[in-house]
Amino acid sequence: MFNAIVRADTLQATLDSVGVLVDECKIHFDDAGLEIRAVDPANVGMVDLTLDTDAFESFEVDEGLIGVDLVRLQDIAGMASGDQLVHLELDEETRKLHISIDGLEYTLGLLDPESIREEPDLPEDLDLPANIVIEGRDIDRAVKAADMVSDHIELGLDDSEDVFYVAAEGDTDDVHLELDNDDLIDLVSGPASSLFSLEYLKNMNKAIPKDTEVTMELGEEFPVKLHFDIAEGEGAVTYMLAPRIQSN
Amino acid sequence: MFNAIVRADTLQATLDSVGVLVDECKIHFDDAGLEIRAVDPANVGMVDLTLDTDAFESFEVDEGLIGVDLVRLQDIAGMASGDQLVHLELDEETRKLHISIDGLEYTLGLLDPESIREEPDLPEDLDLPANIVIEGRDIDRAVKAADMVSDHIELGLDDSEDVFYVAAEGDTDDVHLELDNDDLIDLVSGPASSLFSLEYLKNMNKAIPKDTEVTMELGEEFPVKLHFDIAEGEGAVTYMLAPRIQSN
Amino acid sequence: MFNAIVRADTLQATLDSVGVLVDECKIHFDDAGLEIRAVDPANVGMVDLTLDTDAFESFEVDEGLIGVDLVRLQDIAGMASGDQLVHLELDEETRKLHISIDGLEYTLGLLDPESIREEPDLPEDLDLPANIVIEGRDIDRAVKAADMVSDHIELGLDDSEDVFYVAAEGDTDDVHLELDNDDLIDLVSGPASSLFSLEYLKNMNKAIPKDTEVTMELGEEFPVKLHFDIAEGEGAVTYMLAPRIQSN
């Protein structure tokens, strides 16, 4: 059984956070809420999203799993205004999802979960010694500036390990952003410097609210992890992005 | 003689209501006001629009007829802000229309009315037993949702004849909207169920204000008629849309 | 030395005023402020822009000259919100411009001034007897209306020389705008009538604020000069546009 009612803006934030990486995904649910894990086709960017039962107006489920066309589901959720309620109910027999928005009923054909790319396990035990807490709007600025000069972006802590930096190098132009303890919400020192594909970080950035605190875990030529809350703290998103080999 | 002054928003609503179906039209005028009737090239959608003299700030005309390029006239009207006055004056000799907006004068070459597709007569005596009055925004929601799954849309009353429904069936997904007496402004019962091309209804929907009451007349595999007011009740639009043969 | 701090909106207005004509330009600076002169590749439209030191929050320069990619510099300035401060500092050795916006540092490779099209001298001694002062929004209206019917626009004073007119003639439609002393901020009489490429005037119009007073100097088949202020009067822009031969 899956029978839940959720605000449209909560549903939209949930779907958008995953939709920036993949077009289809599996949604797991049990009495704790729902979880979505997904990895992009190139195995470079991963997402792990949880949404607690408290994020729902009503949540009656047995443990289960559905496969969905995210693009389609985003379109449907997009028909509702932010504070409207969306009622989601799984028809076990037909394997269709009934979605009601103020009298409008949409019957969504589900995907066979077997047909969807296998879910990743986001490693918990990565050695990511540096840890910063940064505003979403600063990530946005850094990503947009870097995008003007390069396809890659370097994230790290400087040698003194008390300043977080973002750097991008183009053929003629460079971009550099430094944020110290005063600019950041928090900074835990450690050696960190890694190069990433800007394309992925741009997509992740689209789903990160500008006024959100984002925790960033970094290491030396290691993946970066980005954590932030959605649904007023009742949901959590973790992105992990694999590093690129630094050529210099 | 045709010499009239009208608010830009009234002129825009008038032209937009016809422009969603055709690019050129004949405009008839006499001492009661003006009237436009038009049918799309495929003879599927028709419009009959009247605008009373009271919709004008000033209206001095002898009975007559002009042919206009609607797209061009919409562009000109679009240069004015809503509450600006537009002065329209026909030069009988040159057969050009002088359009003045706050000192700006546009001279519009008219079309030979003979060159414009013949005007339809919207049948008055159709057997359309069901009759509902619905808000423009509900038509908008139904049309946009149906558009996500199909090229067709079914409009009718359910078997009990006290619920108006909209339905669209796609390959994997369906859309259904039910509105009863509480959701509608009015409902007159009668057997009704017809399938329509969504393309036409989408175009008509563009011209229907969201906060307007729309009267919809329906029958069994019969055309639908949509009536709504423009120009604060001084103008009236009727759309008629021919049904498609239901395949099931 | 070039080391200056300026509000982002002042920098944006400066760059946009030149960017509507050319993609690259030389920027001259000395202790009076900065100056940019440029002409489009076809030698039809010219711009002369000055920005006084008072337009800057801080301005420490030795006389000098840099060549810039305007499009790139506009993109960078566009990352800042209007009231943010932009710090510009020239690195004499590397010939790069360091641009800082709230902690974000952009290093812009400069262009060899020798590689940029030679700067024009806007003639001071043109015989332009007619002179009007007009609101930017009236230029906008005239340009947009003319654009609906023609590629050319005629500007002049009527025979009585007390009415400024704009005219454009299309194959079937004409546009005419007349503004007299009451509509204009000022009018100095003189014989004036010239035809211009609308393409250029459209581009210049993009950079003219709607609520600005524009002084227009006109003659008989002579160039038009347009003067307006930017940066709250601390900067001045002059456009000059060459006339086209009138065919009639």
C-alpha cells in the first residue's frame, strides 16, 4: 500500500533534486518515509534523498518500491501551485499511480523497477577530512563564474587550510573565489583539493535552494559530498560527485 | 464611415479571441457595434464575436465591412498599454485604416474581404441538452493536464448526469477531472459525451480569461459551444468546436 | 596604474552603451575618468562615452589604455547585482584585469589595443541645425512601431519646423509619429529630414534608458547625434548615426 498526501512544493523539491541527474528512478518507501538513490549514466554523479513521514500531510504505506518516469512526474507536480496538496495512491493491481490535485486525477503508468539503472551505494567511509558549511547562493555564484571560463572547477582548502577556495582556469581568463571562516557558516580544516566536471555541479546547483545551508565534504583528489535539507528539514539530499584527474 | 475610439485592452481581447483560430478576418460594423465571424481552414473551430457600441469610448460608423490581417493588427494593438485609447479611422478612399495611439499613427493596408475565407454561420438550433457554467481557470487546468497525455479530450456528463467530466487517455497515462454542482457555477443536466481535438481547445483556451465564467453547451457526439464575455460584458464571444469520431 | 571601484549598475550601463555597436573596444583612462570611442564595422554607427571620476567610488589611475572583449566584460559585470561594488585593477605586467565582486575574483585577459578597429573621431562641427530633447520612452515607441513596417526610419522636423516627426514606410503600411513642443522637453527649430537604418537605431535604443532625456541633433540628409547621461549625470554617451540616401 502507498497512500500519501504531500504539499506540491515538497514533492517538487524532492523530484527536482533527483531529476537533475537522472530521468527515471526507483522510489522506496516504508514506515519511515521514502528514499531515492540514483546515479547518472556515466557513474559520475550520485544522489541519495530521504523524505520523512513528517514531510507528508498523511502517509499510509507498506514497505515497497515503484519505478517512475521523473520527467513526467515533475510535469504533473508542476501543475499544482506550491501550497496545493497532492494525493498519491498506488493501485497495486494495475501498477499505476493515481495522482489527485484538487479534483484533477492523473493516472501515471509506472516503470518496471528492473528496467531502471541499478542504484548506487554512496560510500559512507570516504576519507574526506575537510568540511565546510556554505550558503547555497555562494555555490551558485562560484558555479556561474567558473562556467564563464572553463568546463572544470577546483574545490579545496588553501595551504593554511583556513580558507575554502573555488578555482577555474580558462585559456585567457581565470576565476577564483575565496571564503574564510567569516564568509562561511562553518569550516573544519583538512587537506583538500579536487577537480570536478562543472557540468555535473551546474546540474546539482539547479536543485540547491539559494537560501539553504549546504555542508560540503572534501578531500585530496577525492569525491565531494554535498548535503542539504529540503521540506523544512523533513527531507535530506546528499549529492556525491567523482573527481576528475588533475592534469597539472 | 468607421471612426471609433476604444481602450487598448478591449481591442486586444477582441483580436486575440479571433486570432487563436484565424490569421485574417472580416470585421462587420453597424450602429449596434461590430461583429466578427470566422472558421479555421479545416472547418473544425468557429468563432462569433460581437462588441457593442458601449465597449467604445466613441463609435461613429455607417454599416460596412473591412478585411484585416489579424496578426498585424494584434501587433499594433500590443504596442499600447491596457488603459491607453486606440483611435481607429477608416479612409474610404485609400481603403486603409488609420490607427492612432497617443500621437503614434499607424496606417494599415486592408485586405480585400473577397479574398478572405467565407464566414460560417454558427448553427443556433443544435440539440445541446447539457449546459454547464465553469470558471476559465478550470478549463485551463483540464486542457493543460489533458495535453500531457493525449491529442484528444473528452467532455461530457457522467451517467448520473450531475457531474461534468473531462477525460484524456494516453498510451500509459490518463487524465480525469470531475466537477460537480459545488465546483461549477451552474449545471443543467442532459446526456452529453463528445471527443474533441485538443489542439483547437488549447488555442481557444488561450483567449479565455482565467477569471471568466464560461458557459459550455454539450451533447452526445455533438459540437461543443463555449460562451464568455469580454470588455466587461459589452462584448461576447462564442466558440464552436466540431467533435471527432470516438474510436472506442 | 588602473585601480578603481564602481557600482555594478554604472559599469553595466557603460558597457551596454558601447556593446550595442561593437564587441571589442579600447578604454582610455586618465585623471579625468575614462573614455570609450568606437565605430561599428560598417562605419555607420559611432559612440563616444565618458565616465567621470565622480562616477566611481574610488579611482586611482595613471593615464593609459586597455583593449577589452566587451561581451565577456558585460557577462562578468552581469554577475553582480546593481548596487554591488566592482573592483577593477590592472596588472601591468601580465596585462590582465583583475575584477573582484564580493570575494569573487575574475582575471580577464586583455586584448592588444593594436588589434582593435581604429577609433573614430565624432565630428564636432557638423551643421545640425535642428535640436530636440525627447524622452527615451518616445524613441522606444517610435523605433518599435517603425520596425513593424520597414528597415528604415525617417527623422526630421515638418515644414513649419515646430513639429518633430518620425516616419517609416512599408509596402502596405506606414508609421508616423509627431511630437510638438508640448510633447517634447525642448525643440530648437531648423530644417531637418534624414533617413536612417532602423537596425542601428534599434541597437542604440536598447541602451537608452526609458526615463532619460535624450538630446537629438538633426539636419538635412545629415547624421543624427543622440546625447544622454548615464551614472546619474557623471557619465555621458553620444551616438552618431550616418544617414542613408533617400530614394524618393
